[in-house]
Amino acid sequence: MKEPQQSTVSNLFRLSQPQALLVGVLFYALGGGIVHYLGQSINWTTYWLGQACVTMLQLSSFYLKAVYDLPVSENRPHGKPGGPGKDSGEVTYSRPVLLQLSTTTLTIGAVITVLLFANGTLNTSSLMMLGLAFLVSFFYAVPPFRLVYSGYGELALSFIMANIVPALAFLLQVGILHRLLAMITFPITALYLAMLLALSLEGYASDEKYSRRTSMVRLGWQRGMNLHNLLILFGFLLFGLAAVLGLPWLLTWPGLLGLPLGLFQIWQMSSIATGAKPHWRLLSLNAVATVVLTAYLVTFTLWTH
């Protein structure tokens, strides 16, 4: 009796993508860190309500995506859900259960939004940002747009995670945007998009076979790999440009510490393009490490100065 229960919990855990949730926590902390760095006081009740709202948006998007992945999974071996090389495990939830999960998380998110409004922390700017986050997250997973397999899904996800989430954290505390947000988040957005392209490469043949139009499939593997390399260089170049435009060196150098990992990632991708044997696990770990390390070091600096 315990085994099916453990299997259900395990599948729910996998479906909830805890690694992605932790990235959401990191990027939200990045926005809060900018508030701290600028000398503004943090309203911790608002901070944690905002973080909970972001997490509920992420979970609802994951569950809604799973709802519409079900018809795809029926045509795949072992009933595995469709996805750009990221999903694993057999589908154990029916569509009604997945819809119930997504409805629950959306309802919790709505309640949190009401609490934020009642606390007087939602002004026009933060409400618009939250609304934009909801719309992009919702249509990332749900037809008719279903951005995840439109060829623009990785771009939409990068925009949500690396731009909207930090901006929302900042707006909930301060109420207006600041140029430091753009200087820090746009380079990380480029690195995040490069990471998603790298992670989707292993499943390229499967995605193409089952008509899952990821960005890598839309571009073609050669152009996709070239774009990946350019995005990494562009991301670190943006950090340098931000320093010229006024980003303090205290915040610039932590962002540049991930450059060796980024260059190694470019070398890995270039090797695969020229026919070398792919080391998918190493490529995936390095792609994630480049983004997470860069974001973490900048966030740590913001919170400690």
C-alpha cells in the first residue's frame, strides 16, 4: 500500500520541478537584493507574499502544461510526457487531477494577490507586472498560444524568470522601477535563454519527430547552437556595457565570474557542432551552473552591501 503512495508523491515532486522553483526564489531574491542595496527597507510580509505568488504562478504553469502534454504522451513510448528533454517518469495523473492541481495553485495565487492589495502594496506598476506575469505564464502552457511549443517558449520563459520576477520583487517594495534592474537582469536573461537552448538540444530529434516546436527546432540545430554561443557572449558583454553606463564595479565583477563557465559552455557546444561525442549531463550541469552562479553571486553581493 505504501509503494503507490510513494510513487504518487515522487511523481508530484517531479511534476512540480523543484529546481525551477528554486531558480524562481533566486531571481525573486535578486529583485529584493536591489531594494536592499539601494538602502530601502524591506517589508518582509510583502516580500514573502510576493515570493509565494511567484511560486504559485510557476506551479500552475507546470500543471497546466502537463494537462496539455497528456495527448502527446499517449503517442510516446512508456507514456512519458512530452517536453524538450526535461520531463521524465510516467504520467500517473489524469487530466481532471492536473486541472484540480492547477486550479488550486491559481486560487492560492489569487488569494495572495488580494492580501497584497489589502496591505496597500499593489500599485498600478506592480499590478501590471503581476498581470503580465500571469498572462505569460498562463499562455506559456495553454492553447491557443501555448508558447511552450510555439518556437518562442524559451524566450517567454526567460522573460518571466529573469526580468518579470526580479522586477515584481522590486516593485512590491519600492513601487517604481530603477535602472539597476535592467543593468543586472538583461545580461542574466541572455544567459538564461542560452541555458534553455542548451538543455533542449539533447531532445532535438525527439522534439522534431513529435512536432514539439521548441526554439531549437524552430531555428534548426545549427542556427540554434550559434545563437546559444552568441547569447553567452552577449550576456557577459552586457555586464561590461552596464559597467560603462554606471553599474558599480562592486556589482559588475561578481557577474563576470561566470565567464569561464560560459566560455567552456561555448566550447562544448562548438565541439558538438563539429561532430564530437556529446556529454549531455556535463553540458546541462554547466549551462545551469553558468546562470545560477552568476545570479547567485550578484544577489549575494546585493544583500551583503
